[in-house]
Amino acid sequence: MYPASTTKIMTAILTLENCALDETITVSYDTVMSIPDGYSSASLQVGETLTVEQLLELLLVHSANDAANCLAQYVGGSIESFVSMMNAKAHELGLSQTHFTNSFGMHDDNHYTTAEDLATIMRYCIKNDDFRKLSGKASCAIPATNKHAARRYSSTNELILPNNRNYYSYLTCGKTGYTSQAGDCLVSCSYKDNLELVCVVLGGKTVNGVSTRFTNTKTLFEYGYDNFSIKPLLNENDVVTNIDVKNGTKDTKNLDLLANGQLDALVDNSLALDNLEFQVTLKEDIKAPIEVGDVLGYASYTVDGIEYKIDLAASHLVEQSKLAYYVIDALVVIFLLILIYFVLLRKKKCRFYEFKGF
């Protein structure tokens, strides 16, 4: 499907990974004049100087396409080179169904993606604190520059505007998009009850004066929070399994293996955790001595196709049995006795043959 201006999350993250926020950029003629009529802009002026941070605010809050091209030209050396960087990053993220032809989402039949791929890009982007901050702004204020008076814009994302009827208090960040071919689009992120969700809506439309990209996003987020939770599969120091340690003393060889921390998983609220099966994988040749807390293997659960692992640690000290030393000493003594026997036997045979020769 067509991503429209949700494309700008890729433009933003590449900028953040290649620039400092306080770097300054001077707007070129090409970045301004290459924006088609009907596409939003911040009316950037040729020769105008802004910081990277200001341009990112215009990009993510106001969805300014001239800001996108300005950043693209600065980061890539040319807009064409920047688009190559976008496609390289998509490949790096394993996105086989995404291809970009421009920096801001102008319609092109070869500029496409999927909801899943956009979700992957967003999950990658929100690892960056500056991206979270900038794409979570309800408004931005750009002070007067050398070419333009002060500007102020509200976010195009109605879910983040406190006084809007579509306001969603759990939303943390997001980016809208629209073209006639793409419809209403929104990639967003929310946080509630220790659970962070990413939602992608593409191809939305307006119903009774409200875009379905907003209503559907809220519905999907609430479905996620109503039906799924982060729950502990294991608590720290839970006994997971028990083993007998080779060469351990009688009083210490029986050893509990404990969860080395808390193991959390995203689970369906209807799932009975007590019925979940797990697998234990132990290190080879576990034997005494063992110290408290030594990691001897791991436990793994599979929930909805996702594997969750946690290390297993020794609950107590396992001392090495002295019997083992006695057995080893005895074997050494026996070996030496056998060796001496054969040496003496050999010498006896040698003397016998020498005597027979006379």
C-alpha cells in the first residue's frame, strides 16, 4: 500500500542517525521548488537557515514536505542519494515489501510499503529518544529566522491534541499521512499498563466528519490493552528444576536451579499460565564444585510463536565429594602397583634368559 507522509518517519530516523540536532542547514532552491502543488509545506525560503531540530519539528509535527527535502539533501548530499539511503535502511531492517522513491511520501506507484513493514520501521524509530520526543509533540514553535517570521503549528495527529475530540491520552508519538491514492494513514505508538503498542492504519477515509485513521487506531489500541498483558512467566528465584550434581557431597549434591531474574512475556489475558510448558537446557558435564549463583543452563517458553528464555542459577554451594579424591588416589596407587609389577616381571625374564645363555 502507499504510505503517504508516514514515509517521514524513515526520513526522520536517518537524519537523527547522521546529524546533531544543533547543526544548521541553509535551504536550497531545489528543495523548495521540487514540492508539487497541493502538498503541505512550511513555506521555507531559499537561503533560510534553520537547525536540524527545527526542521525535524516541521517534518514530524506539521508534516512539511519542504523540510523533508531540505533534510534529505543535507544528509544524503542529494535527494536521490538520500532515497538510496532510505532503501538501504529498509533492506537492513529486513523489509522485503517496501520501496521508496522520495523523502516525504509523494505518490509514486513504486513508492510503497505494508502495514507490517511500517510497524517494523516504527519499532526501530522509537528506540531513539529524540525521535520519541519530536514525534510526540502536539505543536511546534519556530522562532523568526533570517528569512521568515516566527511560525507555530499544531500537530496533524489529532490523537495527540488534548483539546481535540479524537484525543487519546495514552498516545506517545506518531505520524499521519494522506494522498488521494493512499487515503488517510497513521503510524502511532501508545503506552498503558506497562505495555507499549504500535498501530498502523492505512487507506482510511472520513466518516461523519472524522477520519477512520483516528477512530480505528483508538479501537485497535484498546483491543490490545483489553486482551493482552505483560505477565511474569517466572519470578526471580522461582525453582524451575532440580538436579543431582556429579561428584557432589551427599548433603549438597541435590541442587535447585532458580530463575535468574524475572521472565516476562506478552500473553493473551485468557491464557492459563499454569498450563504453559517449558524446556530446560543444561550445560554439558555439570559437576562439583559449584558456587551459589553459577549459571548452569536456561529455561525457555514459547508463547504465540515467540520464545522467551531465562538463565538458571545454582541455589546453593555444591561441594566436591572427598570420596572422589579417594577413588582417584586409589586408582593412581593401583596403576603404579601394576606398573611396578610389570617392570619387575620384565627384569626377572631378562635375568632368566641371560642365565640360560651360559
